[in-house]
Amino acid sequence: MVSSRDGEMINGQTNNTLFQITADPTRIVLGINKANLTHDYLIRSGLAAVTVLNLDGLDHVRHFGFQSGRTRDKFKDRPYQLSPLVGCPVLPNQVAYLECQVVPDTLVSLNTHTMFVCDVVGGGLLAGGSPMTYSDYRRLKNQK
């Protein structure tokens, strides 16, 4: 789950495109749909947090992926904490989190999506466990 903020406003979304691009400095790439509110917040603030979901996180995938932050506060009645360095929401009881800052002048427009290159400026373990991969999601998504 990728989250961002715009001032005091926060939003998060399910994301399936994230990969490490360099080790020194530690950088990742996020692929975010331009229609998503999280995209707008990333453009404005340049800040993000990534929560690595565990195998029990399918409810989070559905909650943060199957509705829009433009019409619903996704964090209302959902436990979260703000990350210590960039102040973006992190879901507790998941595997781990990363705190990220968008690297200026590295945005790549890809028709429907933007590729954000981000410096990893912090992070840590949460509850631990096994991370949910896209393959796990495909296997689990039709289960109740």
C-alpha cells in the first residue's frame, strides 16, 4: 500500500508496481495511475510511505484498491500511524514500511501512469511475517 499526503490530507492506494532501481543511493520506482488521488499528492508533496502487506493483508488490498480517495476517506475507521520522517500513513501489523522522497526531475510519464523515482529515506519492520507478492494476491483474491 502506497500512501502520500498533501498538507494534512492523506490518501493511500494498493500498488503492484514497485521495484528497487539502485542500491547506492537506495532508490525505488513507483508506478502510479495518473487518475489516482495518491498520484496528485505525490506530485504536490514529493513524499510517500510504502507499507509491505503480509499474507493476511488481502482486506487492505481491497480497501485501498477498489475505491477512490476522491469520494471516501480510506483511513477513516482504519488504524494507521504516520511515518516518523515523511509523515505519511503506514498500516500497523504488516511486514514493514519504507519512507520515500521523490527525486526531483526524474518523473517519467507513461500514458496512463507516472513512474516516480524515490529515495528511500527511512523505514523499518512492523509486525514482520511473509510479504504478499502479486502471485500471492492472484492466488488469494477469490478466497473469502
